[in-house]
Amino acid sequence: MVTRDLNNTIKYMIGVDNLMNRVSEIAAANQSMNYPPHNLVALDNSNILLEMALAGFDSSEVSVYTENSVLYISGTKPESKERNYLHRGLANRSFKWSRAIPEDSRVESVDFKDGLLSVKLTTIVPEEKKKKVWF
């Protein structure tokens, strides 16, 4: 629904095609906003840590990349037919997750350990905008 509304709005605007297309792509990709569970931690004024719980995933099943100021994370989990679950409390399913990041940010590091994916984002502050102390 959101994507259709955005596409109808684009035809009445001039010069904002790229921005509106990006918003439309992100809205379409984020149908399941809460899976997998994640934390955003402010480390300081220019660093943010994204922690994502990926229990049951192996690093070979997870993909992390950026493109056009969007952070994409996906996990591919083949459906297990060999188990007869009595209760299935762990989702352990394939997913696609993406969020727009500011254009002045970059991924500093990516780490996957013990089922926890950690992505450190750093804001690049130009020299002329950095705090300068004279005394």
C-alpha cells in the first residue's frame, strides 16, 4: 500500500525521483520491522553499534552490505524437514532487513560471534565541522 501511494506521488514531483525511489524500496523491504530482534547502542556522538540476535545462524548464512546509503542484512536458512517440533519458540527463519543510514556515515566494522551480529557505524565529521578548542 505504501509503495503504491509513493509511486502515485512521484508522478507529481520534479527532481526527487531518486529520493522517492529509495524511500519506496526501503518501505517495501521492511515488511517485518521487528525480526530479527536488534539493539541500537549509542557509543558516543559519532558511533552507533547495531546488535542483531541471530541464534542458529552460521556466518556463511548471513550477508551484510551497504548500497546507496542503505544498510542491508539478510540471513538464509533452509527449512529443516528432519525435525518434528513439539513447540517452535525460535523463529530461525530466513529474513531480509534494511535501514537507511545517513550519507555521512559508514560501516566501520562487522563482527559475528556466538549468534550476535555487531555492526559499528561511524559518522564522518568534516574537519571544518569538528569542535575546535582554542584555550
